[in-house]
Amino acid sequence: MTKSNDRLYHPQSKQRWKIFLFLFAAVIAAASLLYTNYLVKSLSRSERTKAEVWAMSTRSIVTMPDVDDQFISFVYAVRDSLSIPAIITDSKDNIIFWRDLDSMKTNIREQADSSLIYDPAYFENQLATMKRNHPPIALHLDTGEVWSVYFLDSAALRQLRIFPYLQLSLITIFLIIAYTVFNSIKKSEQNLVWVGMAKEAAHQLGTPISSLMGWLELVRTKFDASDDNILNEMERDVNRLEIVADRFSKIGSTPTLTSQGVYGIIQDYVEYFKIRTSEKITFELTGDKSVEAKLNIQLFDWIIENLLKNAVNAIESEGKITINIVDNIAKEEIFIDISDTGKGIPKSSFDTIFQPGFTTRKRGWGLGLSLTKRMVDYHQGQISVKESEIGKGTTFRIILKSNLRYEPTQV
């Protein structure tokens, strides 16, 4: 939330890698489809040649009855070796010959005059399908009549057409499942590391904090300064350190939620925070003082702290931070709007600022807002950028339920 032209770090780099991997996968998929299409076209030409050979061999058998038996046997052998669904029709579109159709559906029977009767519905359907798939092969007879040969792709070719799509679908499903499982395991491991580090940090802070409390008491006693304002503020800071240490110690556990006054908690932190901020930045807290929500005070305090610190960082020299609390009675919701007069956020970043690692500060870790969102989620609430304008400021909105049964999860 500082300078809008500062370098953006981790999320953008991660996004570029995702785009690169997606494009690489798209190239592989396209190459696979193109190569399969090349094979399909080659096999399709080969099968058309087969259909032409079958048609010519059939014509030879029909139009050359006086040819040597040995030659006829050869022609039959050639014709029967060509396995492809096909139909030959005369000039009036009557079916003359066919091959490799479903023998259970042809229902052929021979009449007394040796003519054949077949199932017209089945053959009409097959002929229509063949006409849609390939242009006919014309056979010119010596009588001047023209026959038409229609054919279908073989089962192997039809399977080859759909194979790459099936293959890519299965690979995609596998990759999605693998990515989901891997991502889940990775997040689980990362959570364990962060939880361990947080608890260790809380443990390490415990000893110096206790020592500082003791030193403050000694100073008060030695200099008889029980009401000294400086020592009182130092004590507030030490107490604050205790709260921070306690926060870290609770990470990974399930803190309890109790009904609390929202206005009072925010007011307490604002009073503490504004003394430790530049006098050129003013604070204003307005809104309904009576609203209550189920909160964990330490975690909710942390939410307000992160948002106020971001607001201060967004203001270069002087400005104003306003916190407004609204009770939306109709929806049983509480709106908490935190506005600043800082640099503002570009609209393109509205959805990414809550991602871990996102920061516009060169020394930032990019964890503040992502952690804030996680704590708001824990309270069964929502947080979003309500509005922002470059050079004029930003407003974050927190939405909490004023009357809700919670099922707490780990922080």
C-alpha cells in the first residue's frame, strides 16, 4: 500500500511460472493433436484406397463373368481381404452390395426368385451416415451406368480420432489430482513449519519479557516513580509484547470465541497505536458503540493492528485514518470500514493483495494481509477492498456476523 510503482515480488513471479507451464502444456497438447490428425488423415487416405479397390474388385466380379476361374478367385481373395464397412448403390440409390456391416441387423433372406430382402431402416441409417462421412467413389460400368460406393472409417480409425482427446483428458485429470494432493501435502508441511517457528518464537520471547517487567518494577521502586507516564507507556509496550508472544503460542491451536463489544476493542487498540504513530496522522473512530460479535480478542486485535499499520505505511507524511462501525440489522452483520488517505491500490491488485507473499514494499514479507484474511476467516467473516483510488486512499471492509453459531478451526 505504499508506492504504486514499487516492484511487486513473489506472487507475480509465481504467476509467470504458472503461465509458462500452462503454455508449455498447451504446446504439448497441440503437438499431440496435430500429429494424431496427421496419422488420421494418412489412414483415411489409405482406407479410401481400400474402398476403391473393393469397389473395383466387386465390379470385376459382376461385369466379367466369363473370366478365368483362377482370376476370379484372385479377385475374390483381394476383395475379401479388404475389411471396411461399405455400401454400393446404383444410379437410383438402390443398395446393390455391402460388406462388414452388423450381421445381426441386416436380416438378409433370399426370396423364391433369388432376390435379397434386407432391413431397410438399418441400411438407410448406415447409408446416410456414410454419405455424411465421405464423398462417394464413382464406378463407371461398361453399360454406361454409374454406381456409387459409400464407406465408413474402420473401428480402429474411429478410435484413433478420439484417442488423443481421451488421453489428454485422463492426463489432465491425473495432473489435477496430483497437483491437489501435492499442494495439500506442501501446505500441511508449511503449516507445521510455521506453527513450530511461531511457538518457538513465543517461547524465546517469554524470558526477556518477564525480565523487562521485573526491571520496570525495580526502576519504579528505586526512583519512586510509580505514576511516571514514561514508565507507564513502557509497561504498556511490554504488556503488548506479552500479547504478541501469546498470539504466536496459540497458532495451530483452536482459540475460543466469546461475545465482545466491537467498538471497545477497536478503541483500546487505537488509543495505544496512535501514541506510537506520527502526530501528522490523525485517527477517527465512529459508528455504533453497542454492537457485539463473537470474537477472540487477541486475534481480532491483531486484525485491526495489521490494517492500521498498512494504513500508516500508505500515508507518506500526513493524513487521516477513519474507522467506521455499522450495524446492518437486516442481515445481522457488522461492517467495519477502515479508510486511509494514502497512495491507494490499483484495481488489478484487489484480488491478489490477500495472497501470501504479495507486497509492494521492498522490505515487506507479504504476510500481513494474508494472515489478516486468515484470522477474519476464523471469525466466520469476510474482508475485502471496498474501494480504492490511486492518490486518494483505500477503504478495507470487514464483515462479521453479529449473531452466529461458530465452529472454530485452527488458526
